[in-house]
Amino acid sequence: MDQNQNRSMSTFWIKNIFFTLVFCSGNVFAAGHHAETIFINGSIHTFDQELTVAEAIAIHNGVITLVGSNQEIKESVNEITEVIDLKGKMMMPSFHDAHSHPIWSGVDQLKCVVMESYDIDIMQAQLKECLTSELTKETGWVVGTQLNIGVFPSGNVDKSFLDQISKDIPIYVDAEDGHNGVANSKALEIAGISKETPNPENGIIEKDPVTGEPSGTLREPSAMNLVKSIMPKDNDRLYDEGLYFAQDLAHSFGITASIAAAVGERHMATYKRAADRGELELRIITCLEFGDTLFAQDSADFEQVYRNRAQYSDPRINVDCIKIFIDGVLEGQTGAVLEPYLGTDNYGQLYLEQEVLNAVVTRFDSENIQIHTHAIGDRAVRSTLDAFENAISINGRTDNRHHISHLQMIDEEDIPRFSKLGVAANFQATWALPDEYITDINIPELGIERVNRMYPIGSVFRADGLIVGGSDWAVSTMNPLVAIETAVRRQDPDNRVSGFLNKNESIDLTEILKAYTINAAYLMHLEEYTGSIEAGKSADLIILEKNLYNIPADEISEVKVLQTILEGKTVFRLE
């Protein structure tokens, strides 16, 4: 069967949306373009091919029916039409987050959160408060999330940091990067981790160089899971609450679609429960985790879950995506690099040998599955591009729209390959600033020259690569406007740290806005239905308190979303 005729469940998903839109718009046109709602007197940035800026739009049954001037749109008014005056406010397509962890991170927000802390004493105080929380009373554990390990030397947190809080209650805290965790002495004891415990495959148990005792820091999931596997399990109620937390947060930032990167069966089931209740108000692509990294999916169950994924499909849930972790992260030196970390012979870790990765990518590409990869180091990026190139040589060109996330380091020779191979560059632009991870960890381990080439968004764009934007929430904020400002300025929007991270890699405001709208919609196979403001498309819209084109770049991150609309329904309004 032809590749483009065999998109199975993705095709079903899109056809459901298509039927709804066509049916509704057909009713509109038959009724003489009369609209349920019109917005007038706006600065409406459509992000269509011509980048049209309109004054007004008309909506009926959740579909945009007309885009044009006030006078043109007013012709669609009848006695039941709601007329909303934008009073010059900026309207644009809603944002699409091309890399997030909605349930995973939503659940984390219901635990002991130490996010946005840069002071060790403050972090300890936040964790100490959790000693008496209801969750601690229920489970007997303090479970923390989003610890900033960048403030610790070499990102190596000693267990004494947690032992000072309690030596009697087991404490485990995930770092904000998702690739490191910290345990106190009691948690290590319960898990049976001692100086004799060997490093698990693709993981590191940090140990004191003198005594050999475990320091408390565990790097990568195989090591982190030595503790997490014995912790009390999260129940379905917590998963549901985590999803609703994430959904509400997404709406407050103007997001109506998200790629859920690295999910397991429980995450897919949670999305489907919400959809069946009529409570899922996000378009979701679930990328089932493949391999032995064990962030979300038990590798032993993968094939069964993959075969049966259709049961979790829904008009708002696309289940035809696979997530593959190619390497780790630079902190802890598990990110795969072409040149060794300074002062070492360590090139980091590739989780899959090239022959294995080639076979895996070719398999899923032939099965019309979108492949979403995590690649931090330049060696990991090259390995991934090589695998995509190999798949093309065997399968021919497909329309699966594969993409690589993070891309902290890309060798200059590999930058043109994104366009050549049709692979999207999925950047988390929030990281493109000189914070502690850059100055205190990356520079000492990699050197200033390599650091100054990090997050080459501008270079990939200038080489005609497709740029899309994702948050990696809760590794960083979900707010697209923070990432957008950072991509434009290459500076810290909070002015907490000074300086630039390679200003030459900045990108124009319009282009980074496209990365979060029409480009991301294209990546999600939704460009015919959303991502721009055009007649016949779904009314997925946001209204901003200020026009992003009329303010200094250093104010972009402060702009508030006043209203978020999904399929013509307001899902968020700033009170």
C-alpha cells in the first residue's frame, strides 16, 4: 500500500476533525455567512501565507467563516450574532506546544515543588514544609520535584542537603531537567544502594571519590528508578488531577494543542478518560516511549501497548507517535558529544547503537509513525539524522514529519541536513540564555567555543530548516511568550543573569511566533485545520493584552493572555 494512504489512526483522527469543520462551515455558507460571533476593531495577525493582518473575523459553529475588514465582517451579522469589540487588541492563532509533559509534570505540581529556587537554603525550607503535607502523611515519603541542580557544583547534589531536612523520613527529589534525581540517606538505605552497588546500564550512581559511598545524586532513569521503583505509586486520581492542572495552565498561556513527549499506557488512558468525559480541551499527540530509558513506559510492555494504542484514540488524541531518547544531558556528562568533555575521555552516552537506531527508525517510518527524538549533544543529533537519512534510503520520502527536540549542540556540518531530510528542529528556546547550567556546568565541561554554538536556532532557520517551539514543561515554564522573548533576545527575560548566549543565533519575532503556531500545527498534521486564522479553519484563537509588534522585545514575556478560544469556545479568560 502507498505510504501516504496508510496513516491509519492519524488519518482517522484528522478525518474526524475534517468532517466536523466541513459540516459546520457548510451550514454557515448555506445560511448566508451569518455568524454566531464576530470580533471587530482588532489587530488580527493571521499567520496565513501572506502574514495578513485583518481587522475582524466571523465564527460559526466553532469555525472561522470570514476574515477581513470591519465592514466585510459586519455583513455576516444578524439578530443573534454576538459582536465583540477587540478595541485594537492583538488576536492571533492559539499556541501549539510541540514538546511538553502534561500529565507527568501536572502530577509533579501536586507534590513538593521546589521550582524557581536558586538559593539552597530556600530549597531546603520548601522541602522541610513538605514533611507535614497530606501526601507525606499518606505515603511516608517526601517526594519533591523540579530541584535546580545548576546551583550545586557540577550539578552533583550531596545527600547531606536532604539529610539536614530528615534522616528518618525517606526523601527523593527529581531535578528540573528530568534526567537527575537526589535521595537522602534513608531513601538510599531502603533502596539498598551502597558503595557496592554498580551503575545500572545507561545510568550513574554518583559516589564520593574518597569513601566510595553514594553521594545521593542519581543520573538518568535507570539509576533514578532504583529509588523511584520502591516509592508509593501514584493513583489514577492523581493522574486525572495532574492532567486538569496542566490543561488549565496551558489555556492560561494560550495553548490549545500539545505533543505529549514520552508517555506510557497510563498517560494514554488518562487522556482517553478525560476525552470520554468530554473534559479534554487540548489537542494531544501522545508519543509512546520506546526503549529501555524507562522515563514513562515499561519497555517489556511496549509492543503490546503499541499494537493496542487505537483504543486510546479520539478526535482530540492522535496516538501515532513514538518518542526515542538518543542520549542524556550535558550536566552529568551523559549527553553524547563528538569531542570529549574537557579533561576526560568521556563522549557521553548513546542509548542505542547506530545499527539498532537505524532499524528502529526505519521500522516506525515504514509503519507511518511520527518519530520524536530527544537529542542534546552533537553526536546524538548526528546519530539521529543518520538514522532518518537511512530510513529515507529504504522507505523513500514519507509524510511522517519526524522531529528532533532540544538540540543544544549541532555540528555545523549537520545544520543543512534538517532541511535536506525534512526533519523539524524542535527547540526549547527558553534555555537559550547564559544561566547557571551554561556558566557553571557547560563552560567548564565543554569550553566557551562549544557553548557559544549552543541552541543554533538562527542557523537552522537560515539553512531553511523548519523551526518549531516546545516548552518541555515542567523542565521549564510552559509559557510560550517567555521562550519567544528568549529566542529573539538570547538573554534572560527575568534579568536574573546578565549577558547573551550567542546573539547571532537570535531569530525574528514573526518566525518564532510561526514556530508556535502554523509551523507546530504542520508538525502535528493539523495545518489544514488550525495554526492560522483563515476561513474554514477551527476558531483556535488567543487575545493578548498588548500587541507584540508594538512593544520592546524585553517586554514580550510579561504580556498576558486575556482569552483563549478552542473551536469557538472560550476555555480561558483572564479575570
